[in-house]
Amino acid sequence: MGQCKTTLDTGKQCSNRTVPGKDYCSKHKPRIKFHRITDKTPAAAPSKSGGGEKKPPDYKAEPKDGNAKPAFPGLQTDKRNILIAPVGIIWLRQTDKKDETGNISGRLIRVISCLNRETSLAGLVTVFSAEKNGIIIRINPNNPSTDDLSRFYDTALAAAELSDGLFYIGKERIFIRYRDGNAPGGYDADNVDIPDSKDIFLIDIDGTHVIQEKSLAEKPLDKLLLSFSPRPERGTEIPETIYALCRPALYSMLAEYFRNHDFLYDVARFCTPEKSTLVLFKIFPRHDAPIGSIIPGFMLTWLAGLPWCAVLQESEIEEGRTMLVEYGYRYPCRRIADVFPQESLLIFTSNPDFSNMCLIPCPTFFDGDELIKSTDSCNAAEYEITPVNDSSRVSLKVPVRLIPASGPSPFPSALILDNRETSWLCRLIRCLPELPFHRFFMCQGKESSVLMSRENHIEGIPFGIPLCSVKDTNLFVPVQSRLTPELPWAVLSEVMGISKNTYSFMTKDFRLDVPEKNFSPLSRALVAESKELRSDLKIEPASELPNLKWTGPTQKKGKSGNRKGLFQKLSEKATGASNKENPANREAAFQQEAEKCRGKGDFLGAGVCFAMIDDSANAARCFKKAAER
């Protein structure tokens, strides 16, 4: 009799003996089930495995075995002898812990930006949201049969590692880990079959990860790119042509301003996907303008300070597609115009009054001067102003906004640090002992900390959010930013609710109000906790000091020349009167007296005795210990 071939629910084979002539035991003997002949769907016959769902395969990736032929489906070697495959997968896992590389949205932006630097994104990248499993980025190389595809995959691997992701290669729905330091030639796996399931199988060195097909939701690449906001950039050159996006209420005022300052402008009016109407100016100087062919910086500053107005510049033009990015900012990706349809206008801005948008078709621009000339002239008429009561008056409200500021960048006088940056500060500050610690103040919180100095600038700290004071007040805004309109401090503090003994730190994303009493000198943050500084000191009252009496040496009359000095008396005391004529005995006596004094802790006396016998080294050591005590 053999062993029963039935597989239990635990995945192990049954250990019972088989029934003679059968391949099953008495416990797993198949039973006949009866059903009515009227039933349309009879019960399914039990499987030979004894029931239970089939578990997904569990393969493990192993380093490539020399020049052996790859066994994993779709793998092949290129001319660099590195394993490659037609498709790549970047897996950004969703983690609950706070990652140093940022949240998953920031990691996705970093990966897309790195891939975009090497090649175009159109037709290359497909992004899927995998719910709790994070994000899956599928990479389809334009030429998967190239001999040096591993160079492109190395870039994809670097982008994944920079964002705490994993990179796999393969085909269809099964992928294996790409090469790393432990396997420079790549990873391989034997006896791997492509499953019938539509799930994605990622084979790694620790086993197989399965991402279910029902949890995958594709994110359109064009909508994903529209969700990325531009980032500030320093050293932006003033372009020859700029664009101004505003609301229709500002059209007349801006048109008159451009005309009075010798600017040519085209204007377009369009409706956004949110069903709101906006006006877009295209502005460039006249050929004979006194200001020359470059738009002055004061004009850009004035336009950026207006509410519901954003200054844009051309970033990319390709096959009828025009990409506009807010002036002074940079979009994190390059060469993305081909992702969007032809004859479209792309607008990317960080202005809170507008959102990123793709306009299809591209709005048509008209000559602004021609529009002014074609309007009918208004006949003069008499108007009367009728006073209204307070309830009928129009509410005039001007929002206070934080906008980018041009010009030289001032030194920061405050830094907002998260918990990780606070620990960096404690390490870095010990390497900069020349900083005036007593002039820096710090407020430590659970979520973040604030480092501030009212008298000195903060230099030499390359992290944190740098802020500077607004007109030496209690309000701090980010460097290269300013508030518009510029209101007096009395009005601004009243409008924003800033009290006298409170510091207010305002950024683009949040506002932080910290009472003055919560700040303490920075030196307290550089020492250990108070528990570690405590020492048990046993202090006893001092006993009464003995009365010292000194009696001068007796001197016989007529023998003043035989007066003995202090060192001579010490010498006689140490060596004795009988041995004072023998130099060897004298040196030994002083040596013995010095050792006695050193043993009692009298280092001063020991040093004097060593000095009497010209032992400079021991005398110096004793004098040093006496000074330290």
C-alpha cells in the first residue's frame, strides 16, 4: 500500500495509507452525490486535490548563474551580459511609517521626473493605483530589442531607488527583480510558468508578491501631469514675451496699462473646464519702445502682485502644443507636450487663484490695439451720484496674498524644521562653534521646531524652510516672497490677528503662530537632558581652621651671617643634621619626602621637594596636579 495522494487544505499531502488498489485512503474516499433531474446546474464534482483554493505560486529570484541561458520567461542578455526583458515595472509601496523620501505622491513625481529626463513619456509610461499596495509604474521601452537596453533600465533602477521603490523586468503579468549589487548580472528563476490569472506577479529575493488585478486603476498620464505643481527657481531670465492670465474684470485696466507703457499685446478669451471665463494676454515690447526689447522687471512684479492675475512664460512649443509655466517657476518634468493632444494650450501655475489646465483647442489671440480701435467712441453724458446707505454699499475687500518677490535674496532670520531636521541641527551646530548661540532662540514642538534670531542672520544651515522678517516685525514670510498689497504694520497685524507677544510664521501651505514665551536659547537644546546632568553632591560643614603661629629663628649675637633660610631648614629637616654634608643622602631624603607628600595628596609639597633635587619632570607634574585641584 502506498501513501494517499490527496492534498489537504494546509497544502501538505495526506499521510494515511491508501485503500488496496486505489490512490486514496478510506477517509478521503470519493462519495457519490445525487441531485434531482430537474436541476439545471448540478453540483460540481470534487477535485482530486481534496478541495480548497489553489494558492498562488511562490518563486524566489536567484542571482544569474554565469553565462547560463536564462530560464525566466522573456529574459535575455544584452551585449553587456546583463539580463533584460521587454517590459519594466517600478513598484512604489505604500508604507504607514514616515518615510525620509517623502509621501507617495512626492515619490511618484520624483520617479516621473527622472524617467522624463531620459526619454519622452508619451507611450512609455503607464501609471496604476494599487490601493493599499501603492503605485505601479509600467515602462514600455520604445525599442525593447536594443543591445544596450540595460543602460536605460539602470536609469529606471536609480529612479526607483531614489524614491524607495523596487524595479522589476519581465513580460505580460509576471516580472522578476532587476539587477543590484548582490547580482550585477541580474536575477533569474527556474521552472516559472505564466499564471492564467490576470494578477501581477512580482518575483523577488524574498518570494513572490501578488497584486490583484481588481485593485489596479489606471491613472491617465495627462491628468497626472496636470496635478504636478511648478517649483520655484532662482536666476530666471526675463523673457522677450510674457503672458498674463487674469479675470475679465481686469481686462480694461491692463489693456490701458500696456498701451500707456508702449507694449504690444494680443488677447484671448476662453472658458475653463470649470466653466469660468478667463482672459489671457500675450505681451511683448514695441520695436521702437524706449525700454528696449526686454520687458522691465518692475512690470512683472506689478502684475504678479495683482489679485486674480498670474504671469506666465513659454516653456515648450511642439507640434501645435504650447506649454506656459508661471514666471520664476520650473515644472518638474521636461518634454511632456507630446503627452497631450495637438492644438492644445497647457498652463501650469502655483497661483492659488488658478489651477493647471489643458485647453483644447488652443485659444485664438487677437491684436489688442485693433480691438480698441474698433470700439465705438462714447458720447459725453452727465451723471449724478446718488448717496446710498450702509446696507446698500458694495463690499470692497482686497485679499492679502503671499506672492514671489524678485530681486536679491535676503538672509533668513528664522527656520522651520521638522523632527528629522532638528536632529540634523544638533549634529551640525557642534561643528560650527563660531555661531553666537546666545543670540539664537528655538521653540521645539512635537511636529516641528522653529529656530529664530532677531539680531543675526542664520547662515551655514542648508535645510529647513528659510524665512525672513517683514519690516522687522513679528511676521515672518519665506525668503523670496512678499505680501501684497503692502499695508502698514498696524493694519496688517490687525487684519491677520497677530498679537504683540506672538511670532507668526507664514508659508504657502500653512501659518504657524508661536507665543514669545515658548522660545528658549538655543544652548539649551545642545546639552543633555536635566536627568543626565544631576549629580549627588555630599557637602559637609568645614571644621575650624587651626591657628597658625610663626616664631622666628633664634639668633645669637654677633653671628648674623649664620642665619638659615627657609629652604635650608627644609633641607635639614629632610636630610637631618648629620647627613647634610653628603649630597647622595640629601637627594635620597628629598626623594623620599616627595613620595610621602605625593602619597598624602600634597602635590605642592611634593613639587617643591622634586625641585630641590632638580627633578624638573616630576616637579612639573606635581605642580600641574596641584593647580588642577
